[in-house]
Amino acid sequence: MAMQIKKPSQGRQKIAITKIPNRSNLQVTFSKRCAGLFKKASELCTLCGVEIAIVVFSPSNKPFSFGHPSIKTLIGRFLSPSPSSFPSSTYSTSSVPQEG
Amino acid sequence: MAMQIKKPSQGRQKIAITKIPNRSNLQVTFSKRCAGLFKKASELCTLCGVEIAIVVFSPSNKPFSFGHPSIKTLIGRFLSPSPSSFPSSTYSTSSVPQEG
DNA sequence: ATGCCTATCGTTAGACA
DNA sequence: ATGTCTAACGATAGGCA
């Protein structure tokens, strides 16, 4: 008889970066990756002494946020930059001019 | 004569998550990790169909931002949530109640 | 500062508890 | 939904161009 030997784990699988069709799978992936994103942000804050604000609207449209030091402070500074460090404009995801 | 054989690369080194003392090294790490953070955010948007806004103030205090669909839209929604999806309050990095 | 390169480290897909 | 486990995938430290 064909006895199936179950492999203990195939480890991480490669996935395409397209919308996950399965709802519960999407939920699990969201939780894991959102946590991963916030961890990366936290590390970047510590390593480089920078300030970061993140807002994520979940699949259920609930806001998750990360802020160091304070998300509201950073939003305020982003919306109305202080004249001393005035950028030419707000940047988008795309390329950004070199650092000072 | 003591001929030094240079290793081609030691690959990625383990580093402690503390402020990087060397200035130029910090700058390089910032660039790489900031790009990595934005890429992760982009993937999360695509995979899970969610909306994300990120603002990073660089070591030189310049604002770098990521926004999908639009960072200003998301900031606005975060600051004044629509009644239909009203959260009890804004959340911080810490734990968040379960998804709907 | 930006890109390429390699070896290695850290993240995470999938399965289960 | 939240944590644990494994193995594989992807990010990235350091070095050089």
C-alpha cells in the first residue's frame, strides 16, 4: 500500500507578489509581514537614529501604526516642515536627491 | 614572504542593533535599509491589498516617504477616521485588537 | 553617493498546535 | 487569531568599482 511519508516541512516557499486570493491565508500573511515591517522600522530607527512614522490600513480597514518618537509629531513635521530643513517639496516613493 | 590572500567576500556580517558609530557606514546602511523598508511596504500593499503610508526623517532630517495610494490621503484618514470604521482610538506600535 | 558582488543572516511560507 | 517549527528565500554587511 502506498504509505505517504509526510515531510516535516518544506520551509519557506517562493510566492509571487500578487494579491493573495485565499482570505485566511491573506490574513495570516498580513499579520506576519506587518509585524516584520514594524520590526524593520524599529531597527532602522535604532541603527541610524532616524525618526519613522508608519500607518497601515489593514484588510479590515483598521489602522495599525508605528511611530518613533511619536507618529503625530512626525505627521505634523511632514505636513509643515520647519524652514530650517525645508525640502523643495514632499517626496514620493520614487528616487530622492542625495543626502545633505 | 607573508602573501595575504584576500577573501572574495565574507558575506553578510552579523551586527548589533545599536546606533552605528561610523558616519559614512551609517549613511550607507540608512540608504539600503530605507529602500528595503519601502520595498517590504510595497509588497505588503500588493499581497494583501492594504494601504500604507511611511514617513522617514533621514540622518540629515530630510523627509523620505512612501505612500500607497497617497500618503496625504492616508494621513488624513488616520487623523480623522470615518465614522463607519471608527476605531476606539489610534493605536501605537504595540499590540492591537484582533481583526474584524 | 550608487551599483555590483558574495556569503551569510534574518524573514517568512506552509503546516501544525 | 497567535505561537512554534523547519527549511528555503530574500535582504543585506562589507568590500570594491
